[in-house]
Amino acid sequence: MDQILSDLASRCSALLNDAPGPEGRKAVADLLSGILADPAKVDALVPPSTGERELLYQDPEQGFCILAHVYDSPKISSPHDHGPSWAIYAQARGQTEMTDFEIVSEAAPDAPGTVRATRTYQLRPGDAHVYNEGDLHAPRRDGPTALIRIEGTDMTKVKRLRYEAV
């Protein structure tokens, strides 16, 4: 593991150990903002050859994951949460338009819930935003973008409910 990633993983672990809830996540987001202000660190963590989802690190004790994402073309995601987990989106390059939602009708395993947009904002390089458990959001990328995302657990192993915007 490269030194920049190793330092990031160690510092995230310490911050989340000291404050395992929203306060610790905010501290991790602030840490990411500082790291992403340095173009050399951005290039080390998210080289242009990165795919759309690359797991960089998973903490063996706390379970959080550090991921890198590069999107070469526009991409729109449906409204979603992170199930029983949380996530931090940290913009490295390009821009992401993020929309937050509130629930209109609850989702069920066999039927999507409905949600209504409450706020739309831009994530620009260096911006890091925390999405706690249950926070519904949808990213939109109109051009090439890169980001670091930290999840509270490996989301590839979590079944989530679906939502549709109304």
C-alpha cells in the first residue's frame, strides 16, 4: 500500500475509533478535503487509470472501505441510501451535482419507495460530504470526474431497497 493511502487509512481509523458516529465521519470528511487540496495526493490516490469502482483499502477491525472512482463520461445514479451504513463522497477532479431526497412512501423488498428532491448542490474538487445512515441522495456527473468515497462497510455485500423520484 502506498504511503499516502496508508496514512489516510491510519488517520481514518483513528478518527472513527475516537468518534464512531457522525462527529468522527465529519472529521474524516475534513481530513479528505485537506488531502484533496494537494494535486500530487489526488494523483496518487486516484490515478486516471482508475476504474468506476476500485476498492483501495478495507479496515480489518472497523470494516470501513476506501474506494476510488473515475468516470470518463456522464453518469446519473438513481436516488439511494447506503442501507445500514454511511458514506463520505470526496470530489477529487471534475464536478458532481448531488441531489438530496426525502421519503414520500417507504420502500419494501418487492416495491420501490418514492422520494422527493429537497436540495441540489455541487461537489467540486476538495469538497467532502457525509451521508449518514438513511440519507437519500443521487449523484449526477455531466463529464469526467474522480472521487474518493469512504463507506462504513463493504456495500457490495449489502442489499438495499430501491427508490424512485416523484
